[in-house]
Amino acid sequence: MLQYPNARQMKWVLLMFSSLLTLMLLLGSDLHSSSDGNDYVGFPFRFYSYFGGKRHIAFRHQFDLFALLADLLILLLLSLVALMRPGKKQ
């Protein structure tokens, strides 16, 4: 039987979540707009895109809320799974 995390463990979950979020944003970003390219942010789902360069595109920025929520949910689940442990027998 699994135990629910207590307040101390929830602090670790939030710390792991924010660390994983920062790491995934840094590693999952593809930033090339400074060299006439495109920027993409998000891993495993890309939730923000910027289309750079000398193109005549009506919408240069693209944001996908569902992809962002999916990324956050995956990272939160990974944080919770990392701290789950089987309960002790009483």
C-alpha cells in the first residue's frame, strides 16, 4: 500500500518539479532566431514557437496551452513517482 506524501515530502516534490521544469526548459529549447532561424520551447511537447527570419508571416509567435499543461503534468507525475515508496507494515 502506498502512502500519501506528508508536508516535508511535498516540499521535495515541489523542489524536484521546479528543478525538472528548469532542466527540461533549458535542454528542450531550440533557439536559433539570432541567426535567422526559429525558436522552439518545450519538451516533450513544444508549447512555444517563434518564427524568425525575413519571412512575411502574419503570426510569428505560436503558443499551445495544452502542450504546456501536458509538459507540466508529466513533470509533476515524474516528481511524485520519484518520491513514492511502498508503505511500511504496521
